[in-house]
Amino acid sequence: MRAPPSCEEVSSNLSWDVAQQELGYRPGDPINIGWMCSDRICQLGLANKLALLWEDYQGTKKQFTYDNVRIFSNTFAEFLTDLGIQPGERVCLFLDRVPELYIGFLGILKTGAVAQPLFSAFGDESLLVRLADAGTCAILTQKKHLYKIRKIRNALPNLRHVIVVDADSASLQEHETPFAMERAPQVEHFPAYPTMAESPSVLHYTSGTTGQPKGAQHVHYSIIAQYLTAKWVLDLRPDDIYWCNADPGWVTGTSYGIIGPWSNGITQVVLDSGFNAEKWYEFIEQYGVTVWYSAPTAIRLLMKEGSEVVRKHDLSSLRHLASVGEPLNPEAVLWSQEVFGRPFHDTFWQTETGCIVITNLPGMPIKPGSMGKPFPGITASVLDPKTYEPGNRAGASGLIALRPGWPSQIRGYWNNPKGFEAKFRNGWYLCGDRASIDRDGYFWFMGRDDDVINTGGHLVGPFEVESALLECPAVAESAAVAKPDPVNMEVVKAFVTLKRGFQPSDDLELDIMNHIRKRLSPLAMPQEIEFVNSLPKTRSGKIVRRILRCKEFNEPLGDLSTIMED
Ligand code: 6R9
């Protein structure tokens, strides 16, 4: 086994060119993520190595070698091609964390089509908005999610195919096609479409402050950064058993739940079930997980369950722990050091960055509460919010900004060039977050620079929630803001004014909550609804969420000169 690298060793040897060489990619050649993550690994002599060990909430188990992944993704690719799906068209994955999600993702990419993963917990409205914006032509799903698609199908003229991975034709309607990955005739050879570095690969929807969610458009060249960061930040080594908790509906679940580990030829485990501390520890013990990529909310939930339950399990296989999605509390780092004998390493990045950009590399001294330093190859700074000039002195704070040009940076927002342009200032890409940098160059997260709500690591756009609130017959106006929460860091809270003739009541509050849960998702559902007589507005009539949010967080309200009095 190789010794842990020193941080200096890692930094001086890392470059995107090294990643290109290791992946056998020469600029100007075709590059296809689907092929890179399966065929290429088989060609390296790892065809019989396990790629995926999978288990669901009922204890059903399956396993797939790299050769299985290669053949099944070929089978998907040929099936999609036979349906007439063209390179560049969007194919949505609307699946629980079943093997078809992971392998179908590679299959879509092999055809040259664009993979659009969406959380299977999404309700019909969340689904409709994202499928309509992307002009999605096909969707892969399971029987249990069909009812949501059937509800919105007529509003989606581009959606030609609904492909169901676990049904036979008897239970399906017109234009719904069954496809059983493991029962379909296996396709030994499928010539992966010769996508180029800049060909679109993955379309991930992410929430902003204004308007509907934006489709972050990635390209096949992103694998260069995902491969290298997975290898060095997650410290992946050939014998590792790697577990990433994230659902591929979220960028962590594709960049580091599919592309990162599989481009490195690593064995990964997937548990398709919700949070349960006992079950999670059992899972780590049973599979001998060595590297674990998780999130602060999950860690806080584990902390709540206490240390006793940890001690009932042999978790000595764990070698490296990392976290992403929200600020990682210093207590969580200290707790993991105490109970697992290893600290969680914080990593900071976004849907838009495609790969980890600020991090605690293995071997680097961790300062609990800090996100670490820029990954070698990434230039990061904090900018003055007025001048957009980088603050260079120790202790400088401001907007987290990155110099554009790393391989996995998104190339645009789908149908939204203005939204994309707005992310750049003075030659920098703005993350939309604030941080400070200490004298050793460590970044300390301060907060988001917008109204987006980060609940358990998932971004919820206030506009989406407010639009769905306005569908309720009783609601006149609404504002959705973050409210502090001990486990999820933030949850959604809605302020609502009612139409004439409606009175606040517990029943009404429940009705409204349920409406949002069904239309959007359980995460977007407000945990509290406050009925108010009016909402704070600017003189031009815009609702000011900032004031409501500050009150929830007990923060000073700042400049109120543009706000109208009641
Ligand atoms: C990968 C992912 C991105 C936003 C980001 C920031 C927050 C992510 C963080 C963190 C503090 C960390 N965020 N990692 N905040 N510390 N280590 O999360 O993508 O869903 O696009 O969210 O999440 O606010 O801007 P995405």
C-alpha cells in the first residue's frame, strides 16, 4: 500500500495535464465519460474487478463487475439508439438509487445524449419545470414514479419516450416502454459516440434566488477534473471500498458517486435506503468501507445517535472521511476524530464547479471549521463585494471567487445565457458564497451571498417554493426564507398573507405544507408557516426576504432605507 502522500508532494505533482496523461486522453481526440468509466477500465485489465456492490432497504443485494457495467451500459446505449435518441438530446434519469441509475447514466453518455439526473423524490411540479426547460426527449423511471409523469405528460411535447426499468408492457400505457437491463439481450460491443472535450454530457438543475432552477451544463472534458480530485482529495487507492452517500440527483452523486470512482477503477458500494445510524454502521462494517464521502447533516444525525452505537461495530476499515454540501461544524470534525479515529475532511464546491475546488487534502493539517485551501490548479480568492478586487491581506473576507478555466466548470446554464453571464465579474467566477482567508491561506465559510436555502446540503430556491405557495387558493402573497435548524442547518420557513375570506388555522397550515411536499419535494416543504398581515417590501414593491431571514437568525437588519413602512 502506498504511504499517505505529503501535501507538498500532492500539490507539486498535480496538474490537469497529469490527469489527461493518466486517462490516456490527448487534446483533440474524442473523449466519452461513458466509455472512460467502463470500457477503458476493462482494457486496463480490471474487467473482473467489482465496480458496484449494491443493497436496498429490504436487504436485496446485487453486484456488478466492470465488465458487467460495460456490457449493461452498452445494452442501455443500444436500446436508446434504437429508439431514435440523438446525440445532444436530453435523457432524464428519474430513479431511486437502483443499479440502472448508475449504469444507465453511462449508457446515455455512450450514445452522445445528455444525462439529466433528477431526484426521484421530486413531485410533479418540480419534474415538469425541469423537463420542460431541458426539452427532455426521454425519461428512465420506475413503476412507482410513473403516476407523476403521467400527470404532466401532456404538457411536455418533446417527451417522446417514457422508459420503465421494472415493468412489463401489460401495466404500461401508450408511449411507455419497458426495458429490463438485466433481462434484455446483452450487447457486447457498442461503439461509444465520439463526443469531444466540449460536447455536453450532464445537465444538473440547481436552484438560484430568482426564477426557476437553472440547468448547469457540463461537458465530457469534466472527467479530467473529477478523476484527479477523486483520486487525491478522496485519496482513492486500488483496493478501496468507497461509499458516497449522495444521490445522483445531486452533483455529488454524479461527480463523486459515478464519474470520480469509476474513472479511477475503484469498487464502490451503494445503499438505496434512507438514513438509519445502525444500518449505516452495519453497512460500513459488512462491506469494509475504507473511504466515505458524506455530508454535515448526515454527520450531525449520527452524532445525535451518540457514540455508543458506533462502539457496537468494527469500523476499523475506515481510512479516509470527507464531507460536502454545507459548513462542517468543528464539533463534527472533533467527534469523528474521537469515534472513528479520523477527522472528516471538508470539501467545498458546487454544481457549477463540477469538482471539488477548496479542500483539506489528505495529510494537510486540518483546522476544524475551515474548508481548507484551493485544490492545486484552482485559483481562488475572496473579492470585495463593491470593487470585485481580490482581498490579499490575511483575514480578508468577501465573495468566494474562482479564476475560470478548470476542466469541469459548467459551460453555461441551459437556455439562460444572461444568468450565466451574471456569475462573472472582473475576470472571476462568483460562487455566490462569502468566506474569509486566514494567514495560512485556509478558507473559512461565512454564508451564502443570496437567498437560496441550504437544507441538509440541498439547495432550495425561494422562488420555486413561493410559486407553489401561490397555487394554494388561500394564499395571497408569500416569501420563503431559511430558518436555522440544529440538524439540517437550515429549513424552509414560509411567510404568507391570506386572501380575503380565509383565516389562519392549523389545518390550513398543514394543507399548505402538504401541497408543497407533493408538488415540489419533502425537502422544499416549509417546516413552519407564519401567517402575517403584510410582507416587507421595497418601495418598488419587491418582497425583501433578507429582513425576514435576518429576524429568523437574530441578525442585524442592516440598511432599511429602501424598505416601505407598513
Ligand atoms: C456540491 C454541492 C453548492 C453550495 C455552495 C455552498 C454550499 C457546499 C460547502 C458549502 C460550506 C462547504 N456548500 N459545500 N458550504 N461548506 N464545504 O453542494 O453543490 O448543490 O450546487 O451546492 O452549497 O453554499 O455554493 P450544490
